[in-house]
Amino acid sequence: MNIIVVGTGYVGLVSGACLAEIGHTVTCVDIDQKKIDALKNGKIPIFEPGLETMVMNNVQSGHLRFTTKLAENFADAEVVVIAVGTPSRPDGHADLQYVYAVAEEIGAQITDYTVVVNKSTVPVGTGRAVEDIIRKTYSGEFAVVSCPEFLREGSAVDDFMHPDRIVIGTRNDRAAKVMLDLFAKIKGEKLVTTVESAEIIKYASNAFLATKISFINEIAHLCERAGGDIEEVAYGIGLDQRIGPKFLSAGIGWGGSCFPKDVRALEQIGGLHGYDFRLLKAVIEVNNHQRMHFVEKMKEHFGGSVNGKRIAVLGLAFKGNTDDVRESAAIDIISALVKEGATVSAFDYEAVTNTKQVLADVPVDYAVDPYAAVAGADAVVIATDWPQFKDLDWKRISQTVGTPVVFDGRNMFNPQRMRSEYGFTYYSIGRPSATVA
């Protein structure tokens, strides 16, 4: 098929490259000329394992191309995918201006039956709105389909190629057939629903996963007070097949481009339809508190204040294997520490550039490697679950820090080993309190 993907952000670029990989001819369109020029030269704007190679291979084979001109490529398109951003507005609602702008452009260009696919995360009712916009200038046949993405940053290529499910929200059989043909080479259950159900499935999925994380973090607080070990508790809970083990890892909370935005948006959608999402409000509150609770642990260790302390923060991205710092716990923790008078040194394998943009007004010493970051520090904070942190020479680190104290916000390490073998005072989330061997 001939496919147009509008938007070369995270969802658009991954979707376009993967659709090209399975044999479709894909044109990715974006209004950012610099980004398009870079993509043509094989330079991708995000860090995502496997994506750069896939993009380069499909550009070379002719299956994937990039342009700023939608109009010149529209005539041959059978499917047009809308994959532009829907950021949160200050009130929590999704900002749909970019989706609607693309819909207007489609309405101006469409001349024959086309399937228009909403892959952007949009509130329920957006499919109807996009239809209405297109119909203002086009009276022929077309279809608007909701096909939400379920991509995890750090494993997005694999998630697209090997999905748990592909949700296709449509109002007619013709559009459903086109979409089933589009994904014919990808194994996984294809679920055909109404447009509205598909729109809700996306938000509900992310909200449920965020709820699981906030729940286990609440249980972690109980463990700290009652003497339990959250790792044992989570394992025991996860053995129940009705619950499962995934997303039961206690830590300093969820972040990224999806969970925060989607949970807030679903809460707002409920309000628009006259329903008060009390659970989601609590989920958000717990997540925000988790980060500040971690800072309070540090202050308590230092006698009530981190003023004048040098804190090394390892990890800046909201999770490992990505350079995304949107809603990252590390960002909030660094901001709080600096506000409390601490000096912060930081390191991340991929996210330093993005962090410098977000924390442009916050003084942070960015180190070239993790060992430089921790040198002379009064405490080391693990803020991102980069797997490489497990392979560091922690004995060496214990000898180069100012004081051997670790605050592990991701529960990455064995407490007993950190204490007895390396000599750290070691704090984590929901596990037995720190002692020094």
C-alpha cells in the first residue's frame, strides 16, 4: 500500500519505519524542514534502539521517504496516518490543534476514497470531529479510523512488530478490511471496535498501568513502616494470574510522554461527561508525592537538610533506553535538591542534551561518565533504570565518593551486597531500612 504518515515525532517515525519494513511504501510528512533534511541524511531526532538502522535501510530501499509537502504526495495515498502531538494543556485536556490542522489539510487534498487513521492519542469523540472537518470541504466517500499506538519507549520497534493487539476502531467494513490488509504481515490479535471504544481503550490502558505503579508504591510505603520487603510482596502479588507481575516495580514513580498526559486527559474526559474520576486523581497524587518523598529521605539522612551537600544523580531520562525526559522523576528531584541548596552533578547515557533544555535555568554539573559524576559526592541517587548502572564498579565508586551513601530510586541493587560488600549506607523503596555493615 501507499501510506502517508503525518508527523515524524516518536509515534510517526516509528510507525512509518515499521510500516515500510513490512513492505508498504511510506511517505513521512512534517512541517519542520530541518528535521526532514536530517532524516533524509539518516539522522533521527530521538534515541530508540533499532530505529536508526531500520530508517536507513528503508530509505535506501525506497520504501521510506521524507518530505514537508503533503499535497504533492496525497493523490496516490490509500491510507493517511495522523501521528502528530497532542500535548496536555494547562487544564489537563489534550491539545488537539495539530490533529485538527492535519484534518483540514486532508479535507483540502482528498479527491477519492481514503482511510484516515488517527494514531495520535486523542480523547473520545475526536474521530467524529475529524470527520466533520474533512466533510466541510469534501463530500465524497472516506473513513476515519482510530488505531491507537501501544509503544513503549526503549522497545518501540519490537512493540510495533510484535504487538499484544492491534485495535482498529471503525464505522464500516470497507475501512476495517483496508486496516486488516495494512497489518496483515504483523502477527497479533486484531480487534475491530467502534471508533469511540478504540479511543477509550488507549487512555484506559495507560491509566490502568499507571494505577498499578501508584498502587505498588503505596504498598511500598506500608512496607517501610511495617517492616515488609516490597520485592517479596510484589512477587507474591504478581503470582496471582488475575494480577500478573508487570508494572509492580516500586520506585520513584512513572513519567514519560504517555502516562502523565493520558491519565490527566482521561480524568478531564470523565469530567466533560459528568463523571468524577476519583481514582485517577489519587493515582496522580500518589505519583507526585513519590518523588518528593524520595527527596525527604535524603533530607532526613542528612539531619533535615541537603543544603551544601553535593548529590550525584545517575539517570535523567524517565526510563532506561530512551533520551526522553518528559515528566521524568529525575528532573523533579534535581529541581527540588537545587532549591534546597544542594549542588547536583548528573550523568545519563542519552538524555543530557534534552535535560539541559528542560533545566536551562537550573545549575547542574553534567559529567562525561558516571564515575566523574559521583567523584566527591555526599550521596549517589539512582533515578533511571539504565541497565548499565548494574555493571559499574561499585567498589571503586565507594572509594571515590565523599561519603558512601546511595539512594536507589529504582530498586536496582541488592541491599545486602551494597551494604556488606561495598560498604554503602543504602536506601531504596519499600525495602528494609539502611544499615552499614
